[in-house]
Amino acid sequence: MCFKYLITFFALTSTSFTALYAQEANTFKPSATTQSGKRFPQVNAKGQVKASISAPSATKVQLDIGGVQYDLTKDDKGVWTGESAPQDEGFHYYQLNIDGAAVPDPGSKYFYGAGRWGSGIEIPAHDQDFYALKDVPHGLVSENIYFSKITGTARRCFVYTPPGYTENDKTRYPVLYLQHGSFEDETGWSSQGKANLILDNLIAEQKAKPMIIVMDNGYASSRAESSANSTAAFEDVLTKELIPMIDAKFRTIANRQHRAIAGLSMGANQTMRIMMNHLDTFSSIGGFSGTPNYPSGDDINPATFLNGSFSNGPALNKQLHVLFLSKGTKEGNPFPASIGAFKKMLDGQGIKYVYYESPETAHEWQTWRRSLREYAQLIFKK
Amino acid sequence: MCFKYLITFFALTSTSFTALYAQEANTFKPSATTQSGKRFPQVNAKGQVKASISAPSATKVQLDIGGVQYDLTKDDKGVWTGESAPQDEGFHYYQLNIDGAAVPDPGSKYFYGAGRWGSGIEIPAHDQDFYALKDVPHGLVSENIYFSKITGTARRCFVYTPPGYTENDKTRYPVLYLQHGSFEDETGWSSQGKANLILDNLIAEQKAKPMIIVMDNGYASSRAESSANSTAAFEDVLTKELIPMIDAKFRTIANRQHRAIAGLSMGANQTMRIMMNHLDTFSSIGGFSGTPNYPSGDDINPATFLNGSFSNGPALNKQLHVLFLSKGTKEGNPFPASIGAFKKMLDGQGIKYVYYESPETAHEWQTWRRSLREYAQLIFKK
């Protein structure tokens, strides 16, 4: 049954490949997220995306990226081609619209985000070296299936173990629990997030301590509840099931000094709430593009916020090794206001934190890749 | 930038979900390969696939599966829906055609095969219990990146470590090197192949020995060659780079008695050739839907075939722990003839082998899942 597809594949890859590629070599070329053997999608140095698809009978084909649709133009062979405006550096979800059908681009690799598996495009970034695949020692990313008694379901997490983990059988490592954002899942950080490559490179340069990273799914609902209380159930799964399982399965250093947590967007909100309920479990927290007062930009009253968790600044400064916050400079509402209000509260309480802004990026993965790069260099150094 | 997609996602999942689902509950329901939260594709007990997609301006939409196109019908809201003929049990690659554009179904999960990342559909099988996700101890599947000096490129393999591997630091395990077919890659066996779940279940029932499984990419070309000699370069990568790396990284039993090899289709051809060149390295071989005389169905002369590798039957019977061959009963040309000719040669030489036929399946993954189930129960038992 494969054979029909094989023929299609050969036909596609041979069609005027040489001529077209030579003509456009100076400007557009396949993206890092273009499927091997496919010519499109392509990107250029300005960050434009060029999509192309054969659709001889279609009347309207669009590239849909960043909330904007770009009309493609049909040639005399029925192939539609067109370009987007320049996009921000880094990774973006996108799709094609063919006569009103929103579909993945058959030329791209697929990623989970925005609530679906679909197309993603990588725009080369000026600082892409920090997540490049290099000839350095590489850690492993392993898929772990486990059954949760709290949710009554099978769940899955991905676990990064640093270079050298498998070659020795003695060394124990600190652990970072790293969470995705809303409508994403446990695959995000080690796929479009490049968490494994970021750590491989930092560890090779001795800029970060070798660490285990656990990337679980932040959605959970307890079997006792009919409607999901996502953060509460996830907090239980994380602290009562996931951490004990990781400490049993992997060579961790199982204490708060060697356990950190972080998350992006929804994951920032979740992990900061969980952190403040479990200061005996974690010593560092990273909130990337999110804070627990989201989406409000109102002033925070530390006496009442999260049951007064932030009311005693001096005590918190002793307990927290790293409190890290970040966002991209191009992030829109409600993030600047809500993160601003949270920082203002911290400042008012005299609580120490590290703040990072990702230049020229929005509420997207390039912001979070850079945030992880910064945060990973701070933790487990006390 | 995610937000537009989030709105789309909500709109799609809420549109008349309840009404449609209730109406069709007795027959069609989402497949195991349908994306979480999506209503289509669906399958029924007869093995029919129902696809549905909104494409208000399209003039022709088809479901394309198994080399056959099925026309979908448009309703007054612009949603196209239609059904395929009954499909064989197990996993199939498919796509949608929208006004001449061949695209992935936005409702399915995506798999690598047929030379592309694209849609796959799981048809429930009468024997699906053997690869079901159960509440048994689960091994891990880890992604391993390594640099090959032979190819001059980064390569990737997936490694299954059995339940208990990470919890202890002493036990050493035998290793199965397990290869994909043509136009597939290193992701196939642990995704649509279900190799990890098959072994988790067999090990839980004590039907297979706990083992490590290494799933590499069978495509390789040496940096010295301008044109790819895939099997020759892969043979070098496997024996000179991959096996030493695996033996260094994982707790293997690094000898031929505890090393087996197997592959499907192209991978069967490759691994049987490699096996006969490296009887000092491997003791068991499994050829699933493939043999090294492919695609010929002519009689094989053992004196000359593969440099006379099969010319001394009694000696081979002492060296080979398991020689396993399989195919599906519905496989078409050239497989019945080429596998038949290979078996005839083995019979003529008095070489012992185990032969398995997967009932009512073609040259597809259900044949190979079952073949792995059979083969895994035979190896590492001497």
C-alpha cells in the first residue's frame, strides 16, 4: 500500500527541482522545519516564508501565519506560491488555507501547539547558535509512560538526562521540572523548544550544571472531579506521583536544594503557584512570559495574594535560590501589565529576582528558548 | 501569535459536536490516531474510515487511502464528509485531496512513512491487545543524537530500555537492532510500530526476555561516496559506530549471543545481508516481509548467493540461534515469490528457520507488529 505514495514522492522531488532551487538560492531556502526531501516551505534572510503547493483545481490558496493570511498565486501548472511578510526570529505555528479548508502544509514537519498537531516554521535567528545541533556530547530525551491514580489515566512525560548520564552509574543530578504553555503539551520543550540542545550546548561550555529535565503534561483533571481544575490536579500529580516516580527511576539528588521548577505562559502561572505551596520541594522557580496574577494587571496585595505567600520578603529571600522572570519585548496584552504588576509587588516586598527580556520576540518559542538558556545558567549553583 | 489558532480550535471542537457524535456513536468513532479533541477521522467496526473537513469553497474533496480515492460529499455548511471501503486491520498511511492538493488530514496525528510526514489511521484489530497501552511496567524510549564520522552527519536512533532498566544500576541486557523499511525512518518502530508497547506487554507476561531495542535510520551514505550505497554505508555505521556507542552508553551484554538483528522490508534485506557478513556480531536474525534476494523470485544458488553465505547449512545451524522469516497473507508481488525462493533455498540447504504468516494483512505495519511479537519471544533464550 505504500507504493502509490512512493511514486508520488519521487515525482514531487524530481519536478524541476534543480532549476527552481538554483534560481532562488540567494534568497529563499528550505527551513530547518521543512521535511527532508521537500522544497517548501522556504525562508529568506528577511524572515519571509515562501509556501508552495500544487492545487490545480483550487480557486484560492493562502498561507496563514501569525494571524495574517497571504494569498498565493497560481502558475500555469496549477502550483500556488506566495510569500509572507517578514516574521520574527524563531519558531511559529502556521497552516495553509485551500478553498476554505485549514490544513497542515504537506512540506513542513509537525508540532503540537495551538491545540493541534500542525505545521511549524523556523525563522533563522541571529542567536540560533545556542540551540544549534553541534558535535558536542548529547544527552538523551526519553519518553516515559506512567499511570496516574489521581487522574485515572495513562500520562506521559519526556525526561532529558545530561551527557554522561548513561555512561556512568553513580553520579546523581539535580532536576528541573519544566512546563509548557496553554494548548501545548509534553512534547513542546524537547521539540520546538529545543530544551535538550540548549542544555547540551550550555553543559559543553560549562555554563550550566548537568541536570535532569522533566517535561510533563500540564493538563490534568482528577478522577473525582467532573470538571477539570487543571492546576490543582496537576499540582497533585506533580508532587505526589511524578516527583516520586522520577526520584525512583532516575539518579536524582532528591531534595529541595537540587530541585527547580519553571514554565512558560500557563506553565509559568501553574509552576509559580505550585512552588509557593511547596517551598519544601523546590528551591528555584522560573516564570517565562507568565505570572500567577495573570491576566490581571492590577496592583497585587501581598497580604492576600496566594494566601500571603509573598508577604514575608526576607524569609523568601532566604528560601529561594533563584526567582526568575522573563518576557519578550514584543509581547502584547495582557503580559506586560500582569508581569509588571507582579514585579512591582516583588519590588515592594524587597524580594530578589532576576528579570530577562528577549529582544524583538513576542509570546512565542524564541522568547522561551532564550529564557531557558538564561535560567538554566542560574540554577543549582548554590 | 497562538491566539488566532486557539479561537479556531475552540470553534471547531464546539460546532455541533454533541449532536453529530450521538448520532454516530453506534458506528463510527475517533480512531486511536485521531488528534485529541478532534472529531475526525473516525473508524467503525467494519474498518471503514470516515473523513470530514470544512472546505466551503472547494469543488472536489477526496479521502485517499490504500491507493484508492473516495469522494466526500459537501453539506450546506461547506463541510465535506465521506467514507472509505473497509480497510485491513492495523495502521495505514493516508491523505486528503482538496481541489487537487494532496494534504495531511488536520484531524489526524502524523507519522513518517511513504517518504513523508503525514496522516495515519489506526483500524482496530481483533488482536490489538498485544500492543495496547496497559497498566504494566513500561520501558523508556530515548532519542539519541550522535555524529557519524562515516557519513559526516548527525544521526539519530531511538533506544528502548526495558522496565526496570533505570531503577537498577547493575543488570545488563541483550540488544535487538531493529530496522524500518524503505521511505520510513528511525521513528517508525516506536510510533506506528508500537515496538515499546509490544515488548512492555510481552515482558509483563514473561513471554520475552527483557531486552534493549535500538532503532536507527537505515539510510546512510558515506562521505567518501557521491552517490549513496545505502546498505554498505549503513553496515559500516551500524557495526563500527552504532554498536560501540550503544555498548558504551547502555548496560548491554556485548557479545554475539546477546545481540540480535531484524528489519522489515528494506530493513529485512539490509539486516540479513549485514548479518551474514557479521556472524561474529549477531546470533539471531529476523526478516519481516523481506529477504536479501528481493525483488527476484528466481531460484537461488547457495554456492554464489551472498558470496556463498548459505552454502554450509550444518555450520549455519550451529551459528544461528534464530532465523525468523515472516510476511502477511495479503502481501502482493514481489514478496510472496522472493520470500518463497529464499525459503526454498533454506530448505534445500537444510537450514532451520521459523516462518510466520500474519493473517489477512498486507505489506503494512500490522504484519510487522505481529512479526516483532513472534520474533521477540524467540530470541535470547539460548
